[in-house]
Amino acid sequence: MFDHLPLLSLLIWIPVIGAIIVLLTGGDAHAQKARWIALITSLITLALCVPLYWGFSNHTYQMQFQEHLAWIPAYGIYYNLGVDGISAPLIILTVFTTLLVVIAAWQTIHQKVAQYMASFLIMQGMVIGVFAATDSILFYVFWEAMLIPMYLSIGIWGSANRSYASIKFFMYTFFGSALLLIVLLYLRQESHSAQIIDFYAIKLSMPVQIWIFAGFLLAFAVKVPMWPVHTWLPDAHTEAPAGGSVVLAALMLKLGAYGFLRFTLPITPDASHILDKFMIALSLIAIVYIGLVAIAQTDMKKLIAYSSVAHMGFVTLGCFMIFIIIQQDGSLQDAYMSLEGAMVQMISHAFSSGAMFLGVGVLYERLHSRQIKDFGGVANSMPIFAAFFMLFAMSNAGLPGTSGFVGEFMIILSSFKASFWIAFAAASTLILGAAYTLWMYKRVFFGLPANEHIENLQDINTGEKILFILLTFGVLLIGIYPLPLLNMMHDTVGHLLHLSLQTKLG
């Protein structure tokens, strides 16, 4: 019914057109007009997600809502778009996140408002382009383009050390992207096509697969980010405005994991199998070691940033554990659970971590500090906010009934089939996550106020309540009833598993 609509192009380019209109509103004298245009643009794209969801068939792994246009046909490069069960949920998440960012900035951004809103609208379009592109060169164009608005958001609206953080972010991600381009060009040469689906049929020797795997690893590991290339993330999160932190946590970290699912596993399955223990080791280091690092933090944003690295370790663990599961007991069902758990963790982390960053943003607006020692007793003056933040903190710690529990539980459960010790190390996050999250919550919201200003804090306003109600809906919906999300991705995950377990040695 909806397949004839250029839904994906509309989702990509309406935010970009909206951003241009926002920029044409002029300076900060017309800031309110810029805010309303950005909000209307976000709501239009959210409305477009309704036919995307209802028109999506759960009973096929084939690309849906496909669009084909000649772009540079002389070189076999086309403007080809499509979605499957992996990309469709991430596109809906992207649109929802941008709406939250626009609402969050309504009363907190007062300088260069139009430019701020435009940056995040353009970023929305580019991120959706990454998830929707089925042509590898088009994918790379969107992959690089999204770096620019993110770099600007940190560099212009960030905190005191924003220049260092934005340059570090750009250099890390750009270096990985350069390797990605080399790999994509090589695959295009081998397959005589730039279409990602054609890469899946290429026969590659083991040495070539390992080199390609290494190129993908450096490109995608930086984005996740995996240990030890994670050091840009705490700096970027700490210095970024609240909206930038939300987009980093909810969307940009997912791009690396998406790359592993879309490229690494199906294109280099033999290399992925050979190096699976290496990837699992890196994932467990992220879960355990970075979890311990998070406990030592005194800055709330840095603590949540390190917790993001730990939680994303579950995603990469779920992706690469499938080979050991099959090797141990040959159970496709448990391998399914591992991959689906990784996907659910990608979505659920966006809600819990994004909500906590927005919560820290609320506190920073009122006291201009992110240091835990500067707070205490906030629950007495901001009881409604304290209740919301408690829910998000519990989700971050993996409490059953919240979104943070579902993905981690699926991965830990499936990891028992691979190895008791992998499961034991992964399950340690339930202790570490509770330790650093509840320690922060206790210090900030309970106890004696660290200064007299805390007693006079105003509780969250109507706009902030709307923001947190939307996030609460996401946290509880996935936590209590994840079935629609699992149904959406099931067939695609099955096909991905089939491709990942087939040898491509040539």
C-alpha cells in the first residue's frame, strides 16, 4: 500500500529542507519562529514513520520501500534506498530522538537557535540516509556527512573544553571512515557493483577477509565505541550540549553496531568466526573494565558516557557470540536470541542513556555544574524530576520491566550456551551498573544539600514533563512488551544469521 510512496526520501530530505527554512528565519530575534519550524518538521517526519511501521511486512527479509534512481550510472553508483528489519526500527528511533532534542532545546538554547535546530535536523536526515542506503557509496556519503553537524554542535554549543572534544571526535571518526572507504572501493571492484547486497555473494580468501574485517573493525569500533578506541566519547559527551549528548548516545553509537550487522558479519563471515574470541574479549573488557571506570567518575556526564561504552559492549558481544553458540550446541534459536538481544539493546540503550543525559542537562541548566559533589537533596525540591530520573536510572541498571533489562537478559541467557565464564563476566554488569548508577542517584538526589541553591530549585516545567513522559513511554513499552520490536526484526535477523554462518572462502 505504501511501497509506492518515496517514504525514505521524504524522511531523509524533509529534515534537510526544514533546516534550510529554519536558517532563513534570521538571527536570534526570530528564535521562536525557528523553534516552531523545527518542531513542525520533526512532527511531520514522525507522522511519516506511521506508514513506515504499518506498511512494513514482518514476514520477509527482503528490502522494503525501495527507491532506485540513477546518480552516477557511469560508475555504477545509484541513489538506492530500502529498509529491512534491522534498519526500520533504527530509522523510527532516529526520528523520535530528534523530536526529543528539539523539545529539550526549547528553553535551554538561547544563542544561535536557528543554527542549533538546523544542525540536528540535518543530522537526522543524514543518519536516516545511513540506515536506508543500499548503495555502498551512497551509504558512505551519508556516513561522512553526519559528522559535520555533530562536530559543529559540540564545537559551538559545547562547554569550556569544546574545541578539544570536537576535534578529537572528528579525528577519531574520520580516520576510521577513511579505511571504510578503501574497503568499500575494493569490494566494489571485486563485485563490479556498488550495491551492498552484491557484496554478500563475493568469494574471498581468508587473508583478504581478515584485511577487510580489520578495515571494518577500525571504522565501526570507533563509532560503537569499543575499548580501546573509546576515549573520544567521554570528552565529546562531557563537552556537548544536552541535545548533542542525546544524539551521540541514542544514534551515533548505534551506527557502528549497524555496520557490524550490515557489513562485517555477512561479508566476512569466516574472518568473523576466526576472530570471534578477540571481539568477545574486547566486548567483555568494555562491560567489566569500563564499568569499573564509571564507578570512579565524579562528573555525572562522564559517568553516563562510560556506562554507554559498557552497555554497547553487550551489542558487540551479542553480534559475535553466535559462532561459539553454534559451535557448542548447534542451536540456531540461541544464536537468534543473541543477535536479537543485540538489536534490542541498541534500541533500549537509546532510551535509558538518552533520558539520563537529558536529566543531567536539566540539572546543569539550574546549577551550572555536573559534579556529583555539588548536589544532594535534589529530591526535596524537585520530587517529580527525581521520580522520572529514578525510572531512567533503574533502566540503566537493567531493572526487569524496563527497556534496559530486555536486551541484556537475552544476551546473558544466550551466552550461557557459549560459555559459563562469558555469561558470568557479562552478568557482572548487573552489579556494576547498579553500583555506579545508584551511587550517583543517592549522592545527587538524597542526603543533605551541598549548597543553599538546591533548596530553591524549581521542579521541571511542562515542556520537560512532556519530554520525560515520552521517554518513560519508550522505556516501559520495550521493557514490558518488546514483542512488536522482536517481530519486526525476526526474519531479517534470521537471514543475517544464515549469511553469517555460510563460508565465503573462494
